[in-house]
Amino acid sequence: MTDPTPETNFDPKAFRRALGNFATGVTIITAVGENGEKVGVTASSFNSLSMDPPLVLWSSMKTARSCEIFETATHFAVNILASDQMDMSNHFARQQEDKFAGMDWQEGIGGAPLFPNCAGRFQCETYDKLDGGDHWIFVGKVVAFDDFGRSPLCFHQGSYAMTFSHPGATKKPTENAGKPAHAGRMGNHKFFLMLQAVQGYQDRYQPKLQTLDLNLIEARALLVLAASDAMTADELLAPLNSPMVEVKAALANLTGRDMIAKNGDKYILTDAGASKADQCWALADAHAEEAFSEFSQDQMDTFTTILRKLV
């Protein structure tokens, strides 16, 4: 008889990658300590909890330098980032002497900083703190909020993402029966078509990438480093299109697997990493050949030219 006891002694790296399948929003949580010290951290652990009373929650590593202030603060603010605030997410994910220097912000309830141009903001009175293993779970009672209705910044499988309407989510009205699937303004808008094309292409590519025991950001890191002599974590931010915390996690995983090595503050490929990068290129080429097989060489040349113009 099969033992019904679930297996809990699993690979933490594989566990992290599996958790990455759950897409989240991106927030910056802020607060002010008893001595007036401001803190702000990038977090994807935010979630709603209760409507009556209105409660939300988020979590922080117990060992984080900012955690002590969040533990004693009377209030905290949740700034839900909009899709064009990726740089702000990266900024507050880095360790810095003063994260607020040069930033545009205003004082909220209890002194917690609020940022402009967000998708939404919640000002919270500290309600409870719960033990969550290596994290503290902070529960806040919402005392004020702003809904700006901007498109949110999202995070999925180690990379930033954006939202767009699922084509199957809205039932087409009967008067549109017989119209092409891409009829209408949205269906013909180049930007939305590009977003859907990239998402569809990536959704079909990721399961293949997993056969190399890599997630998307790890594979990108190997490919970028294969085209460069050496790069720092900061230099990898833009080409990897991910928050600093995820960039560092990917670099740590690849270092632990002897695929990259550190030379001062720069990362370089090892022989094993170069070999794995070659496998990534082979997989990417095979996927591209499959995806574009129905198009002529002239069409592909035109497509490549357009993409290079847009970069």
C-alpha cells in the first residue's frame, strides 16, 4: 500500500521554481520607525484577507534588515506598482543606504511613504503579526486606499510581465458572429498583438526549457553571459528583465551548480555553463524553427527587420 504521507524533503530550488508558476503583482511596502527611519521593500507576497474588517497581508523574511521596523511600526503602506514602474521595483529591491533619496513620495498615515502613479495604494494600521516559518506575516487593517486603475506590473516565473485580457474571458456578442477572431480595434492593435504573441510563444517554450532543469531567468542569464566577457548583477538587470532579488537568486543557483563563477563583482560562465548555454541556444533555435515553419524566408527577413527597428 502506498504511504499517504506527503513528501516534504524536496529540493528547495525546484520548490521555488514551482512556486513561480503563480503569477503575482508587485508592490513596495513602506513604513516609518520610531526614530523616523523610513523603510521600503519590494514584495510580491501581498494579498487580501478580509472584507469585514478590511484586512490585507504581506510577509517579510525575519532576517531582513527592514523587518525590525515593520515589527514596531504602527502603520504601513502598500504601493501596488503600475506596469511602467519596473525600475522602481528594482530600486527598492536593492540594499542601499537611503532608498528614498531622489524619489518622489509623500507622507501617508502614520508617516508611511506613498508613491505617485501607482496602480493602487493601501494605507494600513498594523493589525497583527503571525509566525510563518522563516517569514513574519504582517496583517494590516486598511484605513484608506486609492484606486488609480492603471495596468499593474506583474511577476511570473522569474520575470516581469504585463496583463492583457484573455481571449476566452469575454463572450463575444451575437452580432459579432461570423467576424474574424482578430476583428476590431483591440484585435488589430500592433501593441496588443505583440503582447499576445510573446506570451503565447513563451508559454509553449517554457515546458521545453524545463527539460534542461532551468527556469526562464536562469536560461536568460546563461545566454547573456555567453555573449559577454563578464557582467555585474546590476548590468544583468535590464537584459534579464527581472527584479534584483530574482536576478541574485538565479545567479546564486547557477553558481551553486558550477555554471557561472564570480570574478570580483562580475559573473562569468564556466565550461559547464557554456555547455548549458549551447543547449539553451539549440532549444531556442528548434522552438523558433517550429513556431515560424509556415512563413517564407522573405516574411521572416521582414519580421526580423521590424523587430530590430523596434528594439
